Amino acid sequence: MRRPVFALAIACGIAATVAMKDAYTLIVEAIDNGIYKPGNRLVESELADRFGVSRTPVREALQRLETQSMVKRDGRSLIVATLDHNQLAELYTVRTELEALAARLAARHATPEELRVLQSMVDEDLCHMGDAEALARANRRFHHQIHLASHNRYLVQQLDIVHRNMALMARSSLAVEGRPKVALAEHQAIVDGLKSGDGAAAEAALRAHISKAFETRLREDARREP
Ligand SMILES: [Zn+2]
């Protein structure tokens, strides 16, 4: 059996980390990283082969993902789910409230080190301006860092679920012309709010950012409708 991920992990010196990941986590990460996109088929034997695990844990992981609506049946096969218009709106509603709470808590609890990391993430975004995929990854890391800075583990868990579902959107709003530059300014406004310890300002900046991202996505979807 091929073990490409495992071999790569050994080469990178991260074998222990990967070896401990279960099939479920590996599949979720592969969806999150765009290796499997919404609508793509998920074949048990291929997944087992790719991740170097046996088929039983893969089957169990797929069943779990199906109950979480991350994958769905299409005839006899399983495919990565796509969000419809209503699901998109529902997800953004929950995301807005949870991210706003994270910003408010982070303004109070973030350490100086965490604030410096957030600022450096905004600065580094400038290096990715022409690369939508890199920007989308950097964006996920930025938001995750704010979640962690809230220092509330239950909130972090809930936001992880929301962001896992965000991976079911076919395309990042950061792929839209002109959006990266504006989003970068919005990220800076959030960090400014956090640095000043002003929970209301950080929350308002975050709400404005998510609202703009949602609006961008809706406009893009409307433009692409036949
Ligand atoms: Zn963002």
C-alpha cells in the first residue's frame, strides 16, 4: 500500500503529528485545503490509499461526515457537499455572531505576543496579494488566531465547526477582483481594535469585514447565475 502522506511527513520531520491524525481529520483537512472540492467524489479505497490508512476508519469517517452534512450521497457515490443559497446565509449568520464574540473577548484577553502575531499576519498578507489560494489560507489562519486569542475553548470549538463548513463554498471571496486589498484594510482595522483593547471597536470592525465578505460572495454568485 502506498503511503504518500506518511512518507512526506517523515521527510518533513512531522511523522508523529500525522501518525496521530485519524482518517476523519485527514479527510476534513483535505477538503479544507481544496484537495477535494465541493462536488468531488470521495472514494473509500482512494482515500485509504492516499492517507495510508485501512478502509474501515475511512468508511467510519465518511459516515460521520455524512451525518454532519459535509458529504452527501449522489447515487451510489459520496461527494463533497455544496452549500445552497439558504445554507450560505445561515452559516454567515452564525459566523458573524461567533466571530464578533471572539473579537470582543480577544480585545480583553489577547496577550501582547498574540497581538504581535496578528499584526505580522496582516503585514505578511501583502506578500500574497496575487495568489487567491495563499490569501484564503492566510485568511483562515488569521481568523483562527483571533479565535484562539479569545481564550475561550468552547467558542474555538464552535468556530472550528463553522470554518469547516466554510470549506464547502466553492470559491473564496478573496478570489474576487479587488477584494484582497479591501479585506487587508479590514483585517488591519480589526487588529487596531484589538490592540487598543476596545472590544466594541474590534467587534464592529469584524462584523463589517464578515458582512463585506458575504456581500462579495452574493454578488459573485448572482453574476455567475445562468
Ligand atoms: Zn478575513
